[in-house]
Amino acid sequence: MNHDWMNDPALAKIDKAKLDFLQALVFESRTLNKDQMLPFLMAVAKRGQADHITFSNEEIETIVAVIKRESSPEEAVAIDKMMRMHKKRG
């Protein structure tokens, strides 16, 4: 995924620092295998907390909708699954 998604008008109200954080997350996770992903996500969560980066439900839904538009059908299915798990947990 390139940086184009960050310029979507739907994201105009979301702080650029939050979008930069997400872009770094996507970029840094590209080469990880499944065994490396959980420790990576834990470290990212800790870094987000240290930087006081949080997302409202509205921001999450907007970001996910934009990312899905840029995703393959398979990626969109995986995103939907992840969002269902997130909603069950929350």
C-alpha cells in the first residue's frame, strides 16, 4: 500500500500524526511472518501509548473504509474479519 490512501478526503479530519503512525505500521509490518506479527503489534501498541496515539471508533471506521477501497478482495475479507473480532472484544 502506498501513501495515496492518506490523501483521501474522508480522512481530512484525522490528525496527520495518527495517519503517519498507521503508515509506518503498514510499512514496517510488510516483511513480517505470522510468528513475528504478534510481538510487532505489541511493540506498536506500546509505542502508540507512549506517543498518546488513540483512535475514536469513528476514526477507525473511516480509516478502515478508506483502506478497504485500496485493498484487494482478499485483503478486504481479512479486514472485515479483523473488524468483527475488534467489535466483539470492545
